[in-house]
Amino acid sequence: MPKLKTHKGLKKRVKITASGKIKHRRPGMGHLLSGKNAKRRRRLNSPATMTAVYAHKAKIKLCD
């Protein structure tokens, strides 16, 4: 069976932490920010970790 190729789009968007969790940017900070209050924008600006179900699928795509 051949090796799996790394999904380059996912590789550019996520980082794997030392403990093996997947860190990503939160969606919703690209545009239309004037309609969002400051508290919400601050929360969206911080990175988030992927939930376990999606992280398992993402790790397969990352092939690390």
C-alpha cells in the first residue's frame, strides 16, 4: 500500500501541539467585524483546539 500524502491545505491552517492536540484559528474573523462586539472579537482572535472526533480525522490527513 502506498504512503498517504499530506493534505497541504490543512497543514497550512493547523499546528500540532507537544501534547498531540490540534490548534487552529477560529472562524469568523475574516470580515464583517463591525457587527461583532469587542468581547466576541477578542474571543474569536484566540486560537482553539480541535475536538477529538475532528482531530482524529485531521491527524490522518496530516500523516505525521
